[in-house]
Amino acid sequence: MHDQQRFDCIGAAHCFPVKTPNIDALASDGAWFDRAYTPIPVCAPARQSLFCGVRPEADGGLWNPHNVFPIRLPRLPEKPWVSSVRDSGYRTVLLGQWETEGPGPLDFGFDKYVSRGEINAPAREKFPDISYKNGYFGEPSQLPLEYSSTHLTAARAIAEIDEMSSGSKPWFLMIDNNEPHLPCRPSAPYDTMYDPDDIPEWGSMNETFEKKPYIQKQQLYNWELEEMSWDDWKHTVAYYYGIISQADDAIGRIVSHLKEKGLYENTIIVYTSDHGDLCGAHRLIDKHYNMYEDICRVPMTVTWKNRIPPMRVTGYSQHCLDLGPTILGLTGTDYDSAQYQGRDLSSGLLAGDSACGGDFAVSTYNGQQFGLYCERMIIKDGLKYVWNATDTDELYNLETDPNELDNIIADNSYSEKVTELRLLLHKELSRCGDPILYWCDKQLKSGRILINH
């Protein structure tokens, strides 16, 4: 799992010219998901959703820890899915991030946890005086490639694979890397791999925020971005591209090692990200206070050579909800399906069903750094409806407006579709026990919503 990796910045997506040959190779060997969506575009809650198997609002993980508002600790599932994998005979190891407060990796079923701090310790010891000046906008790393976080993580992953595969048990290894989360600081040669002048401009750079919720434009001022143009952003995007290609190289090292040890064809490999990154799209940075494709749509591939046929999956996946049950299904592990709010996609994947998944996806948001702000998004058949509980709603037709610049919520020709999407969203939130419906049920279900334009 990578952090803040956009769907459209992977070569397999066929969108932007980012070089990711190793991820692309995994995609061509297995199932690439064209419509995978995060249940929430925030780092810690997405991971809590993954490990708990339920939506963030059901487990208490509403936003990242250590922010403006206190966080309720997530409820430990009766039996976390990683525990089920372990109890079926697997050794289980987590490398990298653990952003869930309260219960730790061992509580969720991991036999061993190696933190980012431990993985990156050699770099801190060898280069103790490194400092950077450009903040969130990125710059070249002062670390040699072998001491970068991506490659130290890969080296540790290879060591863990060697140790685990020397025993008699099968194993489950989760590698959670912080890249390409801002600030992006690629090491040479990836720091100069992309010429900023050759990078295509995001299609949403002429965003005016007309007919949009107030909070979106406010982010320009919170982050001091209002004067930034593409000529400014293109340098940040070049570093973003660079760190993605660097992270891809690290993945290639791990996959090459699996092949050298004769393990590749008997290893299920999942690649994905917790959510995306605006990186200047809509003139904004990071994520938060919107439900644009840039942050809600994620890359995902599930590869099992000669077991899962190569295909592009067109059904919707709510990835962090679906991954636990799907891994349990692929490994033949018994589990209680009632404990999970996602789908087990294993039978569809093994059968080569390119339509496996659902016919819609839902993402949620609950506010964070700059104040509480609840949003619920549903996407179906190319229409995206965003319910903003305290501001005007949004509707985008992604077929005619792929950059989500024109909010057509006030267009009466879509009124029946909006009603359909509202009711479907209400049904999904009810199924998953979203507490926002306690007070706002009628606002969503009955359409008691003020349109401000």
C-alpha cells in the first residue's frame, strides 16, 4: 500500500506519462481495477477501514490522529481478518506505517511489526544533518537512493521474505510505504527524471469554484495558494512523478526477488493506495474538503500468476472494505462474512469476471485540520453525487465533465437521477450504520436540501 498515489499517475491507467513499469507488469499479469474507490480519502481512517473491515464512521476512525479534534479509538473487531489469516497457518508481518491509534498491529493479527522509524534508522544515522527548505511543495532528496525510504523498505521486505520463506509456513507480508505522500523528495536519478515543462497540465487548473461549496475555495487561502499558477505547480508535479517512479523501482526489486526465489507464481500480490493526492489539481493541495476523482479514485491490482486471469475490472470496488474479505477468499480462509461491510471478490477474480464488484462506490469525509465538515459521495454510471450536509450539494457528469468543473446539481434534467442516487446513498449509509443519519436522515432521504444557486 502506497500513500496518496493517484489512480491516473500509474502507467496502467493510460492517463498521464508517469513511468511505472513494475506496477504495470503486475497489472498485465492480473486484475487491474479501473473503478476502485477509497471509503475515505484520509490516511489513518482508510487504514482503519482496511483493518477493521467496516466504514470509518462505524469504527470511530473519522480523521487522522493528532489534529484539531480528538479521535475516538477504533473498536477492535471480534476477529480481525489478519488474525484469521494467521490462525489458518500463515506467518504475518507488517512493514511501515501504522496510523491507527489504540490497538496496535499485534492486536490485529500481525506476528511482527517493523515501524517506519526502524526501517529508516540507517538513513538517520548516516545522514543526521539533512534539512529541507521547500515544505510541502517538494524538492530533491539529499539521500542516496539506497538510503531512501522506498528502497530501505524494499530491502527490509526482501529480508523478511527470505526469513519467512525459509520456514514451512506460508506467509502474509504487508508493506505500507509513505510515498508519494507530500512533500515529495525523490532521490537521484528520479529527482530530475521529469522535466516540468514536459508535464501535461491538470485539466482542472482553470477551477473557479463557481457553484461549489465555500470550503473548497477557502482552502486556497488556508494554504496560501491563491496566486499559484501551473507554472508554479508543474515543479511540484515533477517531483510527484519522480517519487512515484522511484517507488515503482522499489516494488520491482521486491517482485524480482520473488521471481529469483521461484515464489512469484505462488504469491498473491495486491498493489493499491489509501487515496490520491490533488497535487495542484483544482488549484488545491493534499486532500480534504472535496470528493474529486484525484483523491477518491485509487489504483488497485490483484495479481496471482496463472490463477487470476489478466483483465481490467470494470465493476466498482470500495477497496479498503473489499480487500480483507477478498484476501480471506483467495487464501481459502474461513471467516464470518457478517463482520465485514465489503465484498469478497475472490470468486469473480478467479473466474476472470471483469465485471466483479459492485455497481456503485461510496466515499465519506468528516472534516479535519480546518474544521468539521461532513461529506458523503456516491458514484454510479458516470454520475457523481456529493451530499454536503452543511453546504450546497454537488453533481458531476464524468462523461461530459471528467475534470469535475461544472457542478450541475441545479440542473432540473438530472432531478430523477439525483433522487435515485440520494436514496441509494441513504441505503448504503444505513447498511453501514453511519451516525450522520441520526439527525440528517430526512435531509438526505427526502431531499430536504437547499440549493444555493
